[in-house]
Amino acid sequence: MIDNYYTVLNCTTTDHRSGVVNVRLNADCSIYDGHFPGNPVSPGVCNINMIRECAEQISQCKLRIKRIKQCRLTTLITPLTHSQLDVNIDLSEQSDGSLKLNASIGNEGENYLSLKAELTDE
Amino acid sequence: MIFRNNDIYQLIPQRPPMFMVDVVWAATESDADTGLTIQENNIFVENGLFREPGIIEHIAQSAAAFAGYGTFVRGEQPKLGYIGEIKDCVMHEFPHVGDELRTRIELVAEVNGIRLINAEVHVQDILIATCQMKIFLKDD
């Protein structure tokens, strides 16, 4: 959706339900012109969207977020200080047909963002 | 006092293409009413629909504009605000290009620069999203 926000370096999954996507944030993305001028900070909402897109890549389905149960953003992520990130995805099917998502963004054992959400097939 | 478009630069530090509130209708100590008309070139529009990150960012910036209204009244510069936590955010519908979002923000609590808010986003009578958010305001 957002042009050039990140580049996928590697994607590992065995079952199309859980996996890890290694990404690089692109500091020259135009979003940083406005967030914030002269002080690039990766928007939390763009990182949540990146998780959704990584879940699509893992599951091979187009997904939409129906509900965010909880999302904690514990570390300020910038493309300069955190250029490489691991996006950890764990999906499980619910009885109503929706997908439960447990996801996190981190690097080298540190956790920067955690997300619990309900997704549906588009 | 109604703030529109560039007037809102006095309330929040975000700028295009990451500028997701185009009107602040009213604000008090405890609540605010804001809005956004979805333009076709909005970075969060995909296939004519305003998607999840756009809705959440609109809520976050509405909360920031609400906080910024208070600092503006006191003659201070707007502070950088960061989303600390999102809870129970339900997205019922994706708005279409041309839709006018109308958003109500209520302050639930404020402790040590952390503001807990509730948000409700509508397009006319249609409920788009409800959300609870913790926003951290950074002191310079």
C-alpha cells in the first residue's frame, strides 16, 4: 500500500500459518517527509500494516484487520536506528472462520511491538 | 474556533503525506470533534478504500490535535505524540474515497503525559471504527 516503506529480505514458513519475515525499512520512503520533518520516525500504523502484509505473504491470502485486541508499541522504531527487523507471525483459525493473529516486531531477541488481532479473508 | 487544513499545523507536527486530520470542529478539556475527507491520493487508499492504517492514524492524529488544541490555547508549540497502545479497535467498514470521516475523541484519563482516549469514527450514520488508545506526549 505504502510505496517503498520496506523491502522483504527473507521469508520463512513451513505451514503457511506461522513464520518470520525479515525486512529492511527504507529511510528514503516519502512517509518520512511528514513523520516527522527532519526527524524520521516509523509510524506505528505503518508497522501494523507491514504485519498484515507479512501475514498475507505467510498465509497466501488477502487479509483485512477486523479487530485489534491489543497492540503495544514499546520501542520507538526509526529507519536509521532499526533498519532491519524481524516480523514474527502466528495465525490460527477460529471457529467463526476468522483468523487469530499473534505477531511481533523485533530484532536480536528484543521486542519492539506486539499485536493481537482478528483478521478476515477479504 | 474551527481549524481547517494548514491551520492544523499549529496543533500537530505531522505533515503531508502523513497528514490525516483536515478539520477540528471543536475541542474542550474533555473531548474533541475532528474530521477527514478521503482524497484519492491519500497514501492509505487502496482500490478506492481507506484502509486500516489510515483509520488508526486518523484516530491518533485526532487525539494529537485534541492535545494540541490545549497547548495552542496556552500559547505553546505542539508536542510530538506517539501511539503507546491500541486496545479494542474494531474496524467495521472501510470508508470510500470522497467520504467525510467525523470523529469524536473523549479523554478518559491523563497521567504523566500519557493520555488515554476513546474514539468513534463515523461516515454520516455509519459506524466505521471504535478504538481505545494510549498516546505518549513527548516533552521537548
